[in-house]
Amino acid sequence: MNDTLGDMRRSHHCNALGAADAGAQVVLMGWVQRRRDHGGVIFIDLRDREGITQVVFNPDRNAAVHEKAHAIRSEYVIAVRGVVEKRPEGMTNPLLATGEIEVMVSELKILNRAQTPPFMIEDQVDVNENTRLANRHIDLRRPSLQKNIMMRHRAAAAARRYLNDQGFLDIETPFLTRSTPEGARDYLVPSRLNPGSFYALPQSPQLFKQLLMISGFERYYQIVHCFRDEDLRADRQPEFTQIDMEMSFVGEEDVMAEAEGLIAAIFREVGRIEASPPFARMTYQEAMDRYGLDRPDTRFGLELCDISDIVAESGFNVFSNTVKKGGIVKALNARGCAGFTRKEIDDFTDFVAVYRAKGLAWIRVKEGEWQSPITKFFSEEEKQAMAARLDMQPGDLVFFGADQPVIVNESLGQLRNHLGKKLGLIDENAYAFVWITDFPMFEYDETEKRYQALHHPFTAPAEEDLAKLASDPVSMRSRAYDLVLNGSEIGGGSIRIHQKDVQVRVLEALGMDRAEYEEKFGFLLSALDSGAPPHGGIAFGFDRLMTILCNTSSIREVIAFPKTQKGACLMTAAPASATPAQLSELGLKVRRVEQS
RNA sequence: GGGGGCGUAGCUCAGUUUGGUUAGAGCGCCGGCCUGUCACGCCGGAGGUCGCGAGUUCGAGUCUCGUCGCUCCCGCCA
């Protein structure tokens, strides 16, 4: 039963044959998608990665082979030799690329049997993700996943081709490296040869690619795995892939131009849509002002509007007190939404509460009057100013957020995206790119009572802001840039610090003393002092980019073997406990093991 | 660390609100019949630790508590 290939070798894939091939002797190999046994003639839909071809076993044409075909079941792996025949009149299948023909089988080899699959190899059945991930090798046979994974390959190939042509060198960097402070939690790997010491898996090859610039390679790239031990999301995996690049003797414009060329090359390859650089630009400040988020979805309007100045002295204490305490009041005019029910508005209040907004004020604009619990608190003057600035027309529904800027911007920005979807304002076929520039260099961390780098500590400050390092770090801008596509951050980078003294001053601003930065970044500082060229780069989240290009909602649909939200691999049951012998070799002791 | 959703046949789900006979359906699977189907058709059949564990009760898929897993989100992710 378990035939070997013998002298059979595949002549065509299962989507290759058409009417023009009629009469040809062919050999096809693949998996049995479906068997239709009519008692006499047996039809089999044979599937390989390229498509499906119907093969036919006819007792009148070859009784022995027809007999053998009775044993075939779903997902058996078979090889067939036969003649391509045009299907009889009226028997063609227009839904199949190969629907004009079929292969009349003269020789059958059953290469392997298969258990009945736990779910059907079809796109339309939606299966529990548990079951899918536990049987990922079967899940991956489904056409949609095959398509995603193959598109991912083509995108990666296009990226490599483009970067190779632009003079970038593909250079590998280590996975077993050193834990760096700041940023995400590291995955640690114990060192057997140095008990008690640990490697860290890289969050990104950041410092290595800078060192490669200092070494004189001038242009580097790598499609590389990165690791971050943080909680997962629909768009976040513990290990993920970056298209990472770095260039010497460049400024922002040079990196952004190469990045645009790269993205355009990828889009051209996957044939999705033309991405035509140069992409739009927006400063961080403008993005926050107009959209509330540093990753604005610019496919639709519905922009936020600051009205703090109008309501600063108003009788509505929620607004005026917020402004007095340094907060802001922003509004969002949902055009024509006055018809929303009280229940719907309450749902929006719940929606923004998730982002720590304490409430959501609103005004329904009716002909000649405002319907709202807060209207009575405003003076005529204030109302007129609001109406003018927000262009309030009858039929509009205006939402207000009042709180500290981070909360107002985040909650109203998310509400804006939510409304954009709910109201159908988003053109699903549009690809809206925008560069976000002029990020702040630092932000103040209230819990840790110190400054933190918004991007990372190796990002160069804007040269004209360097003087503020000691006096007013929060007002400094950095030379960082993010590329945003349809409201999703797909890449980010910066011009790096290439002078030791500047790097030292930045590390000091982050609260490190000399002993600490020498211990943690001594190698970098020494390298910067050895003839470091001005350099900068960018990294793209390849999985996220593919999620958008494949038009799917989960990053797991573009990764062959993804992990669950708790970082488990349901196929291999990783992570798993280590044996006492392994632990002992590593000099480790597990403090407590629960469960059984 | 926190909040929401889900877990019943191989798969998708109904049944849970209001506890009560032997837990159902579709698909799939197995067997039989069938020579032109392509979601083939017809007939018959098998298949269940209702995620797991306690508790309440004469009686639990259904109520209570705990727990595990998957998922979405907040925090986190320079």
C-alpha cells in the first residue's frame, strides 16, 4: 500500500493544465481533497500547493486502477499518471482553474495514507484556534494560509532583492547576546559554561547594526527574528520578524527615501496596490493634536479639536477644573450622528472608559437647540465659540473628553477609530501611509520618577535642541521617524547618536551614572570613540506589514507556527519544564512548581 | 496584574435563562447502493469524561465556588 515513487516523477502542478494540454501524458502528485465515488466512475480532487485538478478513475478504461482507487480517502498522498482529456460537453467546472479538463488515470500510487483530518481543509469552516494550532501542519494546508505564507515569501524576496540592488549587505548578528536595560523585558538564556550568567535574546539587533556601521560596512540589512517577553496581542508575538536596516553618512531624508523604495518594491511584488512615494508627513505634535494617536489612521476625517481655551472659564466645572489643573478638553464632531440612541452613547462611554477616561460628555445638535445634559452650564458666548470651531450643524453629535492630555488623546483617538469603523468611513481598499516625525526625545515616567527615551537611548536629538538637554529635556525633539499605514505602526527608526560625548549626556539624562553606563554600554561608547560615522536606520515589523497585505486581522495568520496569547506552542507543548539534570548543569533551581 | 467573551460528538453549533425520561442537529466518519460528479445522491450505522475539580440538591450540561485552556482588550510592549 505504501508505494514508493518508482519511476513516477511529477510533470505538472495541479493548477497547470488546461484545454490546450488535451492528449498529454502527465504525472500529478498531491493530496486528496475530496473523493466522489459513483459506484462506477470515481472522481478525485487532487490538491497541491498550486491548485486542484480533477482526476478520474473509470472502470471501463482501466479496471485494475479503478479497483485500487476504492481505498483512497481524504488527505491520502497519491501519485497518478494519466492522459489529460477535455471534459465532456456540459461537464466543465468554471469555478476551477483547471475546470476545462480532467486527468484519466492509468496508473495510481498511494504514497501514504492519512488519518481523517480533525477539520476540513477549506477556508470557509471556522475552527477553534486551539484545534488549529494543535494541528498546525494540517491548518497550514488550508488555501488561505497557503496563500498568506507564500505571499510572505514573495514579500521577503522582494525586500532582499531591493536592498541587495541598493548596495545593502545582509549580515547576521547574534541571538545569544547581552541583556540591555530600558525597553522590553528580555528573554534570558542560562549559560552552562558560566553558571549564574545569562544571555538575552535580542529585542532587536540595534547595537550590533550600529557597530557594523562603525566597522565600515556602510549599508546593512537583515530579515531577522526579535524577541520581547511582554504580554501578547492580536498584533504581537513574543518572537517576531523585522526587516532591519542601517546606513552610514545619511540623514533622515536618506533613510526615509530608501524605506519608501523598499515598501514600494514589496507592494509592487505582492500586487496589492501601488504604494507611491513620497509618503505624507506629519509631525508627532500634529498627529496628537488632530488624531490623538501617534499612529493616525488617515483614511478618514473625524478629527479631534482642542477647545480648552473656550471652556477654561466655563460654568461646567468638569471642563474648567480640568483646564485649571493642566488638563485639556478636546471634542470630536460625529457628523450626522445625532440619531444615536442613549444606549449607543452609553456604549461609547464604556468604550473610552477602557482607556481610563472618566466620562464622555456629548451634545446632540438639533435644529435651533442643543440636546445635552451639559448645555445649561455654558454661556451663549461659549456655545457660539464651540459651534464655530467645531462647525456644529443640526444632526451632529459632538463628544467631549476632559482630562490629562495623554488620557484625552488616547481615549478620543481610539473613539475616533471606533467611530470610523462603525460609521463605515474607512475605505478598506485604501492604503494610507504617513511618516510621523519630530518625536519628543524623552518622556517623564511618573512611576519611576525619571526621564525615559521615547524611542530608544541611541536616538540622536535634534541638533538645535541639544542645548536643552540639561535644562528642559521634555521639550527636546529627536531625529526619529515612524512609518504608519492605515493606523498601524509598521516601522520606525532614527538617526543615531554617533558622538560619544552626546551619548554620554543622553545616558546621564536618563538617570545613569558613569559606573552604570560604563558597565552597560562601555563597548558602545568605546566604539563611538573609535571613528563612528554619522548613521541611522529603520526597522519594519514584517509580520504586521504582512497582516495588512494579507488583509487579515491576526498576526497569527501570517506566521507559520505562531504562539498563543500565553506564549505557548500548542503543537510542541513548549514551553516545558526542564529535567533536574538540565537544571543542575545550568546551576539553576526552580523555586516552585505548581499544577501537576 | 486587571476586565470581557468562549469551552457540549472529529468539526461547527443548539440545549443552560426556568435543574427532571435515553443530551440533539448539520457537516465529517464507517458500511451498503449508485458510471459524469465537482458541497454528488439515496439508505443504514457508529460516535459524548457536556474543559477539569469540588459543592448545593432526591436529581446538575443547566445553580455555586475554584481551576485550566483559547481569545479580545487595559496595564506592559524604549
